[in-house]
Amino acid sequence: MSIFGYRKDFNLFRGISRELLSEVVEQVVGYYKIGLESTTSNMYGESTNKSYNDPIKLNCRVERGDQQTSTNDFGQDVNRTAQFMFLKDDFKDAMLRAEIGDIILWQGDFYEVDNVKENQLFFGKDDDYNEIEEYHSKYGASVSIICEAHLTRRERLGIEEARF
């Protein structure tokens, strides 16, 4: 049984992290989920024209990669990758689940999520998966969700400019 890592320890850590993201870092993004009700799909569950729900404002930390330019027969194209690091509790509070294909609006650019990582655990335990031993619900928790994304074109998405 762990001596440290109780729920109250994690609550202190969570409070400091939330304050840091909202009061010091102050990077806010708009998180778009695919609107399944308004998106028509074919018999294989695929869709060429997706529609998105209104954005949800979330605090995060952003690590943006370098801008790369490529030239082809159609002209120049700009590529960029970014990592968006969220607190998992912010997703729980907004009743969201990060998935591949979601769209993130940051500084006027749209990024499509390529990969979702949830591997930062407080004391190596995740309270969502504590089937083995019941006392684990008192210890540890999942801390963050990291979305790896690439820059995508606004025209391809069909998303109108949104105000927060």
C-alpha cells in the first residue's frame, strides 16, 4: 500500500496545474468534435463532408513545430505539427473525449488530431482502471491528455469563424 499519492495529494497537484495553465501560461484553444448527427456517411461509415459541433474553449500548453514549405504543381503548401497538452480533468469537466480526427483551433490555424496519448500517471496508477485492487481508487490518477496534430486547411473543414 502506498504511503504517498493519496487523492488529496493529487487534488493539490491538480489545483496548481489548473492555476498554472489558466493564470500563467494562458494558452486557450477551441476544440471541435465531429458532429455525428449532422454528418452524412456512406455504407462504410465514411464521409467526405464532415460537420463539426461548436468549439469548446480549453486551456492547454502548446509545443509547435517548425513551419515547413513544400512546392508542387499546385503551388506552395505549408506544413506544421504541434502538440497540445491538456489536463485530463478539463476534458472530464467538458464531457469530452479526445479522438483522432478532432480539430483544434489555435491562433487562427486549424490542426487535425493525428494521435492521442494518455500516459502521464500520478504515482503510476490510473483511477479509471482499478479493477485488480480496490484500494487503488484512493491513490494516483491520470494527469494529462496529449494531442499530436498537423496543420490543415480551413477550406477542407468547412468550419466558420467562431468567436469565444
